[in-house]
Amino acid sequence: MSNTLFANNLDYVTTSRRDRITGLKFPLPMSPGDGGFFSKSMDKEVVSQNLKQLLLTSKGERLMYPAFGTNLRAALFEPITGNLIDELQKDVISAVQAYEPRVIIKDVSITSGEGGNTTGTNTLFVSLLVSFSLTPFEEEVVDLVIR
């Protein structure tokens, strides 16, 4: 089979898998499992993991992408006010819109660890009600605890 013939049939070969999303499972395991150190995840699971990585990355942390991420970790030691919560919600929404267009945010809730039964004051609880572009009518809750 010549390379030209293969190149002409490349769309035909890959058409059945075009709508599938694959990626590495996050977080990477400390010991090899069924898929080795680099096991894979598929579709909604990949998008959800990428969303968590985006939100847990601090702005300026990723080399060559200084705007990638959020300021959630930087806000841990700030006085929690209504204005700060509003700024963090806007930050989360703009980061998701810019870097994860496969996620549609329906609602963002951010609360601090100053409540009665939480473990400490330097904790943020982030809860997102989202849907994914793969399944736009199914809503999911993504929860993060930032310490």
C-alpha cells in the first residue's frame, strides 16, 4: 500500500472515531494499574478532568500560557468578601469560556471554609453546575475543594 493511497483513505479510516475524546486519566497513578502508568479515560470523563486541571492551575503557573488557570489558590489567604466571591466566579467563568469550550456553565457557587463544621478558614469550596457539549441536555455537578 503506497503512502498516497493511505493518505487519500485517512478520513475513511478515522471517521468512526471522530466524535470520541480520549486522554490520560487524571491524576496520574503512583503505581501501574491495568493501563500501566498512563491509563486512558474517554469522553465526558476527559472533559471533566481537564476542567478540574484548569480550575486548579494558578494563573502564571503554566509555562507559555500566563493567563491559563484561575486565581482560586491566590484567594485562600485573602479576606473573603462578597466582592472577592464575585471576582472569583467571573474568573472561573472566563477561564472555562477561554480554555474549555466543551463545558457549558449553568451555575457557579464558591464558599469559604469559615462555616461552623468545616476544618479551617483557608478552604474554598467550588461547585459548578455544568453540561458538556457532547451531551448538552445532561447536567452534572463538579465539586472542588481548594486548600
